[in-house]
Amino acid sequence: MTRLALAAVGVALLTGCGGGGHKTVADVGNQQITQQQLDALVQHFRHEAQLEGKDFPQDGTKGFVALRNQLLGLLVYRAELQQAADRLGVKVDQDALNQRLAAAQNGGEQEGDSNGDTYNRDSIESELLKEGIAAKVTRDVSGKTAAERAARRNQALAAYLARLQRETKVRYEPGFAPGS
């Protein structure tokens, strides 16, 4: 076997070939985001683009890498939300999740397809987590007028989310960070 062939086999083993999509592409606190999760999200948006008759960047292009890394940012954001919800004791009510999912499906969206696409369910769950976090973080906010209370709630939530981003340790594998 030539050196080049040995090097290629070595690179394939190091990059996770044969291991499927369980390669970690980012760590958010103690949670790992896998290549499989990222690939599923990319596939969702590729399919959406196809349905809408829009172009989707070809694999390996700069445009594809930039889009893939932006989508990884979405997965990181959702992991941060889940961790914040866990710290605050916020749980998603499954009945509320199912009701919103049914309403979205009545609007033409599907919960999943034959490939197991869970984008809509995951998006609704994230929205419910955000609402629960906002309720917890702003529950003691007061003000004389409704406008003043709303402004103070917005300030309290913005401060909490900024602190959350500062305190959550996120580590990206090389080539996967948003903006890289």
C-alpha cells in the first residue's frame, strides 16, 4: 500500500468514516451535537428549497459550508435553551406541544416525513421553552404602566439571555463554527 493510500485510510478513520453520523461537531455545555443531527437539519432545508423551487448550495462549496455552519448555530441555540430551561425547572407541556403541532399541520406543515424530519416539532418545542423561560425570568417584573412593565420584562429577558450566552461553554470542531 502506498503512503498516499495509507494516509487516506488514516484520515477516513480519524474523520469518523464507518462510524456514521455520531461524530461530534459541537459541544454545548455537557451536550454534544452530532454530525447526524446537523445532516438532518441540512436535509430539511435542502428539501424545503426543493419544494419552493429554490437553489440550495452544492455540498463542499463555500456557500454550503456557510449555510451548514449557520444551521449548526441553530442547533447550538436550541441546546442552550434546553439547558437554561433545565436550570430554571421549565418543562414543555406535551399537550401544548401537540396542540401547536396540530395547528401547524392544519396550516400545511408536517411534523415529520418518511425520513424522520422533526424540524417543526423541534421548532415548536423551542418556542415553548422560550416562553417558559421568559415567564420565569420576568415573573417579578413590575411597573406603573403596561408599557413600562413590557419594557422592563424585555430588559430582564435580554439580560438573562446575554448572561446565558456568556456563561454557556460552546466548543466547535474545526471548520464547523458559524462564520468559519
